[in-house]
Amino acid sequence: MTTATAPPSGPPPVIGAPHTYTSVTDKIAGIVLTQRTGRGWLFGFMLGLALLGLLALAVTMLLYLGIGIWGVNVPVAWGFAITNFVWWIGIGHAGTLISAILLLLRQEWRQSINRFAEAMTIFAVMCAGLFPILHLGRPQFFYWLTPYPNTMSLWPQFRSPLVWDVFAVSTYFTISLMFWYVGLIPDLATLRDRSQSRIGRVAYGVFALGWRGSARHWQRYEIAYLLLAGLATPLVVSVHTVVSFDFSVAQLPGWHSTIFPPYFVAGAIFSGFAMVIVLAIPLRAAYGLQDLITERHLQNMAKILLVTGLIVAYGYFMEGFMAWYSGNRFERYVQLNRIVGPYGPAYLGCLLCNVALPQLLWLQRVRRSAVALFVVAVFVNIGMWLERFVIVVESLHRDFLPSSWGMYYPTVWDWATLFGSFGIFLTFFFLFIRFIPMISIAEMRMLLEEERGEAAA
Amino acid sequence: MTDAALVRLERRALAVGTAALIVAAVGAAFSPAAFFRAWLVSWLFCLSIPLGALAIVMLHYLSGGSWGIVIRRVAESTAVTLPLLALFFVPVVLGMHVIYEWAEPGAVAADPVLQYKHAYLNVPFFLARAVLYFVAWIGVAAVLVRWSAERDVVPDLDPRRFRLFAGPGLVVYGLTVTFASIDWAMSIEPRWSSTVYPMMFGVGQVLAGFAFTIAAAVLLRDREPFGRLVNPANLVDLGNLMLTFVLLWAYLAFTQLLLIYAGNIREEVTWYLAREQPGWLGVAFALIGVHFFLPFALLLQRAVKRNPVALATVAGLILVMRLVDDYWLVLPGIRGAERFHWLYVVTPLAVGGLWLAAYARRLRGLALVPANDPLVEQAMAAHGH
Amino acid sequence: MTGPRMWGLVAEFESPDALLAAAHRVREAGYRRIDACVPFPVEGLTEALGFRPTWLPLLVLTGALLGAAGGFFMQWYAMGVWYPLNVGGRPLNSWPMFIPITFELAVLVGGLTAALGMLALNRLPMPYHPLFNVPRFARATQDRFFLAIDARDARFERGATAELLHGLGAAEVSEVAR
């Protein structure tokens, strides 16, 4: 088997402690089937529900009173809603990236983190999808964005990036869900066969679809999984590319920049990996998974964080340089206004979190320390939110014509919707770690077999 | 390819290169403008191979994997051509006033935009930057080549130093290539700018690096024990990497087109308007078809990637298309370069022939399998997945 | 011969290597209606059991191409023919702007073909299978490796086949009720 696995003198193995097929199965399935519900879990789940309640309140108010309860108004019509949309969808990129690209690159260290990273993707895309719909003003007509036969004989405007977004995000959600579910089927069968309760057997059994591990099935399954990965890889890239088109297709200074597609994609991976780190470090501590999510995983993720962070920094730099080089006074003004304008602190904060702090990851000591890595990752998430805020608001609030300049101030409902969206994410995520194995058991067995084969060779 | 065959290749390349150079020099006497344009493109193309190859070597120190062992030595060896390429910059300097509008004092005096950009686009600063780029590239390359040779002799050289060097090395590469592409190619149309252009240029270089080193490795596979490295499993990995860069190139080229097409801003669309003139439009479609769709369709197939000859053929095709793409990027922007000129064919032969002779000379007697790298054993043992 | 109430025999092995060896031997002995049930895909197993490659990649390619063609046609038809709309003076067939949706639909249809096609070719969901009647078979999704021989196989003989399986180092051989 040609893997990029470590030679004897290389980095440590992916699985820490000595494990067998039986012991990995026991350990991971045990978290779901036999472990008692912990206090930490209950606390997290309750927090999720509370935030979900806040979101319900904010959305009810929005639907009842209208979009005016937010701070958006001309010229800044795209405030928090679009910022949050881009931020969440960016976070949703690491999951499928870890699963798909790292699978194709045969980076076997992915197998401990892909399941929950994929789950994270799905929940983050759900959060993301909420915002454009709420932002429509008349959310009940969201289906006008889809091509369907209608009495008005009209089609969506297919030349609009906002329609591309609908296709991109819904395709991404569907394919990510498929990818996740297909990967889950063998583990659901394991849970079905191990569950002690009738409810568990029936519930897991229904979703396991009668999987029995037939070699004939595995043959098609592996091909299907690989093909899904092959399709999902360019899909991940395309989704944030389309999101970047939402801005860059326009002619607005600060938006219309050809580097937006690759730099948005890098930024999405950057923030997505940061979120994976933010979730993985507490999870492995809480459930004692240090032998399955090892130091090597954290190190590798830290390196990806550093690389994507450098690409993002390059994007900022190119925007600045080309604004000067192009000689376009509006472009120059936008760059200047980002630093010294009224939203200056947001941009400087973004530079601090996304450019300055990640440079610490050049140091091995920082990459090896779970705490330091966690802190850097949290700041990256904040920084990436600020970046989207800067992009959305700066270009809108002062464009070509000073007479149409204005300011945007978020209201309490803007903040409530932002924090409330964490309710969706946390509630689903805690349900997921309680009822679904958060590490793929079948893939861990495969990994054991590979390491056994290498040890024998 | 045995040493004798390498000597033959070197002699032939030298003969073709010298002959073409003489013909091109004669042509230059009659139409200097066409010569300088053709020289710039040929030079940029040859330069892209060592630069891309060095980026790949550093990329591999960071990422690991058996594929990199296969092409490490052939890639490192391209570094030996960098001084020659620095020398080949001289005709570009001589032809500056023909190629670059901003280097013409008359044009600058007439245009406020060029005056604004004079702070960056002026002859002394341009030359100083070029010196800086070459110093950086030759310096990075020298370290890589020396350390790699040192490891052959010293068995337990700390492998960490390669990684520690490769990270900053790639940052240096990224920044220098960014500004080199702006200086040498983008500034041909000094009123136009695109933030993704340098990245597209760099991706093209790495793609050329992959295509060239893969083809070279396949041609040299009858050498033992090197031949054992050029096995199907490693070729599949290399083919996939080349495919990735084909896709990346297509992605960046397409998104730039789409954004400029959609924005439809006067200063921006001129770049594409110049490139959809009769003749150039055909080149554009050839790029879509032969630089993207054809390699994409071929490299998706495992059978093609496993077969050394087939893979090398695709690599050769990509290499040719890289040259075409360099022509397409550079020429339509120069006024008066729209018409085809026979020097456009002869000059690449001159530059390429001399370049190849220098490269082939370096390969003679070179140990193509690095010693004392733990990856070598793994790469030799690699079999289909 | 076998009774009508019998589906076949299933043998349990403790390691993937034992299963692989057994699969080779059973096939050499002339059995064709054989299958293995394993907790993870064992390398070389499909070859050992003599399975043909699956059609799935071709189906997915077809799906993706249909998605792309359908997606482009939809946009070209809607924007250029059904309700021609001039946006900023661009041609009605402004193909660069149709590429994003064309691509997304190619991936969507291709991906759905991969996932649903895999399930359909595998005849899943399948709520009941005779093998589930064997109590120890629950470990096929956990840590044991099973080799099953269908009673309809031309070579199948209750006693002889069971003996063969025992001889291959099976930890246990069970009869599977229909």
C-alpha cells in the first residue's frame, strides 16, 4: 500500500495506544452506546438550546417586524447577515476538505477527524443557509430563486452570482450530507449490532439500511466513496469561489478583484481548520481520545492553518499593492479607508488575528501545545469574521460618490441573530457526539490493518 | 538514457540552439522588435522550468511522499541553468524600449498614468529588482543543491533542516515570482492590472516544472537503480499532481476571465479584447482545449498515469502548451506584435536548445537516486494502491 | 442435497489474512457463489473472490455529463431563447456566466448517482438477510471476518462444504437458515 505514511524514523504513528479491531470498536462505539451522559455534555447541549431560543426570538421578531430591526440600510444593505453567511460557509469548508482532499492525497491521519469535521460542515452550512433567506425581506418567497415552472413564465436570472450561490450552497449541502451519510453506514451497522436496547437496534438498524459488510458491497462502496471525494474536492473550491463572486462580480472598489476566488477559498479553509481545532481539542480531552486524535493530528492541522493563513495574508497584500499599482483612486481610497476610516479597528483586528498571530505557528513549541494552538485557532475564527465584516461593510459604506456615504451600526437583533446561529450549530453538534460515533470506526480498523501490514513488512 | 545518449542529446541541443541563435541574430538585424518579443517569451518559458522545479522540491520537503524522490534530482539539476538564464536576461534589457511602453521616456511624458507608475515602473528600479530576484533564486537553489549532495555523503544529516529551509524558501519564491511576473509580463500593458495574475503565473511555472521533470524522469528511467523509482505507483501520484496544477491553472485563468467579463470595466477588458483578435482567439480556444480539456481527460485515467510513455507524452504536450500560453500572455499586449513572425518559432529553439544543452551536461554521471533519505526505500517499494 | 430451508454456510475467521487465504482456496475448489462479510474492506479480497469491476464509475461519469449538459442547456434556453434578456450588452449566450451553475449541476447529479447508484447496485436498503439469523454474525460489523457460501452453488454439499471450511482454519462454521 503506497501511503504517505511515516517511515520508521519519521513522525509518530497516527494511532497512539496499542489497539485491536475489538478495542477501537469498543472505545468509539462505547461513547455512544454505554457511556453515561456527562455533565459537560448536558451543559453544552443546554447552552446550545438556550442560544437556539435566542435565535427563535430574533427570527420571530424579524419576521414580525421586518428587516428594519437590523441596522442595515442604504448604502450598507448587506450588514451582519451576509458577513455571518460567508463566515459560516467558510467554516463549513474544512469538513469536506479534510474528508475529500486528504482522502485523495492518502493522508491517513484524516481518519480520526473526518467524521466530526464533516458533521461540522453540515451544521455550519445549515447556519449559513439561514442568513440569506432571512435577509430576503420576504423569506417566504425564497423559492423564487430556484428554476421551477411558474405561471409568470419567468426564470431566475442565471447571470447573477446570487443565483449561482443558491445552486452552489444547495449542491454543497446535498453532497456533503451524502458523503457523510455514506461514510456513516458501516458504523451505523456496527451500532445496530452492538446496541443492547431494542430502540437502539431499530433506530440504528433503519439508518444502517441492512448493511452486512458484504465484500461485494464494500467494493462498490469504496468506489462510490472515492468518486464522491473526487467530486467533492472541486466542489469545495467552487462553493467559496461562487461566494467570492457575490462580491467580485460587482464593480465596487474593494470587491472587484480577481484574486478574490483563490483568496476566499484559502480563507475558508483557514477558518474551517481553525474551527476543527477549536472543536477537536476540548473533545479529545473530554472523551479521552488522545490516542486517536494524537499530537500529530494537531501538528498537521496547525501546519495547514499556517499555509492557508499565509495565502490569506498574500491576498491582503496583493489587494493593497494592486490598489496602489492600478492607480485607481477609488481602490486606493478603499484600502486607506480600511485602515484609517471609521471601521479601522475591525481591519486592524483582522490583520492581527489572521496575519500576525498565525505566524506563531512557525514555532514547533506552539504547534505542539494544545492550549496555544487552541488560542490561536479561536483568534483566527474571530479574525475571519472581522475580515468578512470589513469586506462587506467597507466597500458599501463609502463608494464612488461621497454624497451617498453612510454608516452601519449593528443593532441588538443583529448580535442576537449572530449568537443565536451558534444555537443551531451547538445543538446539532452535541446531539451528534451523543448519538453518532464521532470517529469513523470502520476507517480506524482499516488504519490498524495498514499499520499492522507496515510493521510486518 | 545512458551517459553516451546524454552527450548526444547535449551535442544536438547545442547544435540546434547555436544554429537557431545565428538565424535569430540575423533576423534581429532586420526586425529587432520581433526578435526581442520572441526572446522575452522564450526566456520566460525556459525560466519557468527551473523556478517551478525548485518550488516543487521545496514543496516536497514540506509535504513528504514518495513521488518527490523520483523527481528530486532531475528537478534540482535545473538549478544549474539559472546563471545562464540570468545571462539571457541581457537581450531583454537591450530590447526594453521595444517591449515595455513605460521604458520609453516619450510615452511616459505623454501619459499621466505612466507618470504615476513611474515610482515603480522605471528602468533602474526594474533592473535592481531583476538582480534581486536572480540573487534570491540562485541563492535558494544553491542551498538546496548543496545540502542534497551533502546528504549523499553524510548519512545522518538532520532532515529537519530541509524542512526549516523549505518553508521560508517557498515564501521567498512566492514573493519574488509575484513581482517578477508583474515586472516582466504584466507591465507590458502598464495600464492594466489584475490581482490574481502573479498567482496564475506562478501556478503556470509549477505546472511547467512538473511537466518537465516528469518527462525527464521517464526518459532517464533506463538508468539503474533510478528506474526502480519510476514505477507505476509513483507515476500515478506525479500524474495526479500534474493534473491538480492543470486544474489550478484552468481555475485561475477562468475566474479571471469571468470576473473581468462580468465587471466589463474599460481599463480591464482591454486585456481580453487584445486577446480575442483573429488569430489570438484561435490560440485562446487551443488553450482551453489542449491546455485544459485534453490533459484533464487523459490524466483522469489511471491507465495513462501508470504508463510512463503515455504520461511523458501528456507532460510534453503540457510543456508545449505552456509555451503557447506564455505567447498568449505576452504578445497580444505589445503593439505591433499581432502578426505572426517566423522569429516566434526560431527564437524558442535558440533559447531552448542552449538551455537544454546546459541541463543535459549537468545530468551526465549524476546520481539520480538521492542517498540516505528514508523515503527512497519506500519509493522503490511503492506499488499500486 | 440441501433442504429448502437452508440458505448456505458461513465460516468465521479471526484475521483478514486467514479469510483471504480461505477465499482463495474456496475459489480454487470451484465454488462461485461466495461472498465475504467483513468489518472493513480487506485489500485483495475482491480479487480473491473473483468479483468483476463495478460499473459505478461509468454511471457517475454519465450522470455528471448529463448534469452539465442539462445545466448549460437550461441556462442557455432560459436566458437566450425563452425570455431573452440583455444584461449590460453582453451576448445572450454569455457562456462564461453559465459555467458556475453548469459545474454545480454536474457535481450534484454525479454525486447523487455515486451515492444512490451504490445503494441501488448493492440492493440496499435490505431489511432482511438470512445471514442475520446467525447470532455470531453480529461481529461481521465489528471485529470478525466471515466467508459465506450460497447453497445454490453447483458445488455445494452440506457436509463436504462444511468440512472444507473447517479445514481452512475457520473458528466456527454455521448453517444459515433461510
